[in-house]
Amino acid sequence: MKKWMRWEDWVAVGVGLVVALSTFVMPHVGASMAWMLTLGILLIASGVVNLAMPGLVATEYVQLALGILLAIAPWIGQYASGANMGPAWVSWIGGAVAAIVAAIAIRPAMHAHDRTLPH
């Protein structure tokens, strides 16, 4: 598996970028800015690490956990209800996409990790 070539990790970086930047164009509801900015930046970081080192299985699981956390963040940060649901929808959709692509990337990362180990 080549570095900087996995589409799953590029999608995670893109989702993190969209989530983080959307905090600057959407009105803030509850703790939406803190949750979305933090999780967006962490998704970008985990995606870049996965792109640079494609055999690290643990970071794929971290990316999966970040996607799940982003999807449930509207309830934790109390921005899942009210008149403005924009930040919640960005979190739900971004979290679902990040979790799905991370789940898809886990098996190839495991195979890449197994090939790098000496037998």
C-alpha cells in the first residue's frame, strides 16, 4: 500500500476540513463550535497520519471513533435541537461518512501491516 494514495483517508481529511471550516460560516448553537472544530481538526490529523503511514491499524480505529463521536456530538454538545439544525446535520453527515470510510479502510490497513512484519 503506497503512502498518500488511499482514498479513504483523503475523504476523512476532507470531512474534517468541511466540519472544521463550517464552524466559521454557520451560526453557533450550544457547544457546536467547540465540538466541530476540535473533532474536525482531529479527523484531519488522523487522516494525514493514515496517509503518511498506511499500515497503522490503530489510527484507523481512532478515525472510526472520531467519526462516531462526531455523529453523536450534537446530542452531547446540545446542538441537536432548536431552530437552527445546520451544525447538527453537518456533524451527523460528516460523522457517518468518516466512520464508514474508516471502517472500509481497516481491513486493507491490517493487510498492509501484516505485510510489513517480518515472518
